[in-house]
Amino acid sequence: MFFATIQTNNRLQAGSYIPPPADAFDTTVLVVTVHNNPSPPLDHAQAGSEFFKRNDNDQTIMSEEKDDCSNSAEDKTPGIFSWREMITQDVEGSKKFYTELFGWSIESMDMGGGNVYNMFMQGERPIAGMIKSPKEDAPTTWINYITVENLEATVEKAEALGAHLCMPITEIPGKGRFAGVADPQGAPIAFWQFV
């Protein structure tokens, strides 16, 4: 499989595994084969400063030595990935894995009703969130948020292009609003509009 990246203004935003063309093989593109259980686990593959690892929940993740992929909370540029959030059934297991892997710390916030929002921190900088999935059968996954100027217009356009609304527009007082969709291929993505 090929690993393709998405860039905005020469800034790495995301990547995805895609099947190679049937009649070509481009050796200039990183090739990483992702195995699903029960095949042997993928420990890591290295290309430049990017490392791909599989965590205990059988997710393949990418870490970087550089900070090219992290966007400051202050960056409100439309079209960039502005936040990432893990949804998991095993909050404690996920905390242990990521704090030990990257040296992140955790700040937990009581959201009321027995809900806790966990913030992964790199020093003083919040870099990602984590919540317990409300559905017991939901797989553990990372959700990426893309900044938009007009949330309603973006959701409407996404649906017109074949996306399915998974999370209706929701307000986070004093911060912004978000909505979540599954794209036509089933990949989850969220949109964020700052206040």
C-alpha cells in the first residue's frame, strides 16, 4: 500500500493508506503494509522523520520527530486540522500507552453526568483530547477536526457530497462548535468552527 499525504500551504496535515496502481510502482512513495489481526503486529517503519507504530488497541499511528503536523490552538486557518481526539472504551489503557510512548501528561476535566474529558499535554501545551466512547461496541479511533468558517455550510456541502452526519452541530461554550460526519468511504471526520 502507498502512504499519501495531504498538505495545505506546504504543511503536512494528514495521511492515508491507499492501494497502489495496478500497473505501476513508484519507489519515491513510502510503502507501508498495514496488517490487521491475527497477522504479526507492525512495530514500526521509518521514512525520514515519520514513524508508524501499532498500539495495544491494534491502531496504526504516526508520530513525528518534528512538529510539522501539530497546529497551535491559536491557528484558526480554515481548512487545516486543528484538533485531534481519541474515542476509546479503555481510557486507562490508552492513557498508559500514550503517556509512556510520548511522555505526555494528562489533565482531566469533569464534564458532569459522569463524563470526563482527558487532555493530552506536551508540557503546558494541550495537543489532543480523549473521551470514553458512549457506545460499548464502537471501535477505538482517533477523530481529526478540520477548522471551517461556516459550520452549517460545511455540513450541508459534505452531506451533498455523500457524507453521513454522525454528530449534529454541538456547541462548546466559549470555544466553538463542531459536527461529525462519516465521509462517503466511511472515514470519520469532524468540523470545528471557532467562536
